[in-house]
Amino acid sequence: MHETRRDLLKAAIGSAATLLLSSGRLGAQPAPLIERAIHSSGERLPVIGIGTARRWEQATTPAEMVPLRDVLRQFAERGGKVIDTAPSYGNAEALVGELVGELGIRPSLFLATKVGAVGREAGLQEIETSFRRLRTPRIDLIAVHNLRDIATQLRTLRELKQAGRIRYVGMTASFPRQYPEFERTMRTETLDFIQVDYALDNRAAASTILPLAADRGMAVMINLPFGRGRLFQAVQGRELPPWASSFDCASWAQFFLKYIVSHPAVTCCVPGTAKVEYLLDNLGAAQGKLPDAAMRRQMEELIDRL
Ligand SMILES: NC(=O)c1ccc[n+]([C@@H]2O[C@H](COP(=O)([O-])OP(=O)(O)OC[C@H]3O[C@@H](n4cnc5c(N)ncnc54)[C@H](OP(=O)(O)O)[C@@H]3O)[C@@H](O)[C@H]2O)c1
């Protein structure tokens, strides 16, 4: 009897400590991030990464770089890996390279950039600039940006992959008008990754592109998960529904992101993140339970009613 009570007490202390640890309140190891495998290699990536469009584009002064350095440091400390950037994002690519180098975190990261040039020579030049800006001999993923000169650039990217300078090849889209060509290319080309827009209020990609990616064994990176903040405006002044706690969701950002990463075809998602407060919130979407199919429908209905 005595033994049993002691055991129960030990178990209770154990689970309280686990809860505290997973919420990060003891300042110890935060809970591990949910991961998904890249089909073509089996390599696993955390489902939440960082997008660097807009906020990262404009940062040039030392003061503007402070929060971005903190975001990267904390991201790596918490097991984050995927950073998505592009040569066309102003200062973002160079800033990622500079801060990652300064923090010494390159080995733990998965750096994804893009090529958006037209013509073989212009493409090669742009890619070499990305290597210099990112300050790395090997880029994890280069994707053809918005299908631009796709046949030429894919040829170059495959050569670079063959030579071991990049690890994965992909392509991106972010508008429904690009989808017909995007789908045709998915059916005819072998790609490691696709990147496409998908959000709780923008679900077009789920009708063909996401199932096709699963069929073709392509990893999926989601862009514009908040529709650039459109979703936050839609729920402004509203409380989270009480049932959100059933899938460990504590904020609207987690609500929107957990919807995305619970889609079975999605590998990871790259919300635009330039503040530590947002980083910690967004990484929460890669922890705990995810909504099941029935709950996902309930989430869609809530947003469709707004
Ligand atoms: N064709 C392409 O290849 C393509 C196209 C578009 C985007 N992308 C990639 O996808 C990434 C994501 O898209 P995006 O950055 O344009 O839009 P987004 O991720 O849909 O939204 C970013 C906005 O959400 C806000 N935000 C982030 N976390 C938040 C949080 N926890 N709580 C409240 N607000 C939060 C940010 O606010 P603040 O403004 O206050 O920081 C920012 O304005 C890009 O950064 C880029 O890497 C690729």
C-alpha cells in the first residue's frame, strides 16, 4: 500500500515535470518538434520552418538585424532546421548567410533558396551568387521560383545535384493561375520538393497538387500559410474555440499552422517569421497533438463562416 502511494506520487511528479519541460517553463529542453520525411531520401525535417520574404528583405542596419539574429539562434536551439529564402528577397539571402555564419549554426540547418533567372548563364550566375551570399559550399534545396524558365533551370539544378553542390531540386508556385503548368510539370518531371501556397482560407492546392505530390513522392513545403496575415485579420477580436485545446492549440497562429501540417501530404511549412515572439508561437504548432480529419473539417467550417 505504502509502496503504491509512493509510486503514484513519483509518477505524478514525473508527469508534471514532463508537462513543465514540454512547455519550456523550467527553461530546460523544449519538447521535440514533429518531423516528416522527405520521400526521395528519408531525411526528416521539423514541420515548421522560417520564411524570409518581406521582413527579412528590408533589414539592413545593425539594430534591424538584432531580432533576426535572435530568431535564428532560438530556432536552431529548439531544433528548427528549414529556412526558406530567395535571391529576389532583397537583403534576406545575404542576411541569412551572414547571421548563420556568425552564429555557427550552418550544420544543423536546412537552407532552401530559389532560382528565378531566365537563361542558362543568368541562372548559373544567380545560383553562384546564392552560394556566396549563403556562405556555404552546399545548399540543401534550390527550387525554380514560380516556374520561371523551368526546363533550363531544372537541367542546371540536376547537374548541381549530380556534382554534390545541392542536395535537393524543386519548384515553387504561389498563385492558382500557375497551377495548371505546375501540375503538368509535376506529372512529367522527377522532383524532390514542391513549394506551394496553402492556408485555411486558401485550400485550392489540396484538390490536386497535394494528392499529386503524395502520389509522385515529392516533399511539400507550404508558403503563405497565413495568407500574409489575411487570416489574422479574419479572426481579429475573436477567441479561439474551446475545442482547439483538444489538439494542443494555444493561439490562432498555431490553429492556422496545425491545420496545414496535419495534411498528410505536407512535409513542412515556412511562415514568415522575424520576431522571437512569433517564432516561439509558430514552433508550438510543431508540438503536441495535431487535428484529425474530422477536426480539420470543423476548422474549415469555422473559417468559412467568417
Ligand atoms: N512563390 C514563392 O516561392 C513564394 C511566394 C510567397 C512566399 N514564399 C515563402 O513563404 C514564406 C511565407 O510567406 P509570407 O511570409 O509572405 O506570408 P505568411 O507566412 O503567410 O505571413 C507572414 C505574416 O504573418 C505574421 N506572423 C507570423 N507569425 C505570426 C504569429 N505567430 N502571430 C501573428 N502574426 C504572425 C507576420 O507578421 P509581421 O509582419 O508583424 O512580422 C507576417 O506579416 C515567405 O517568407 C517565403 O519564404 C514563397
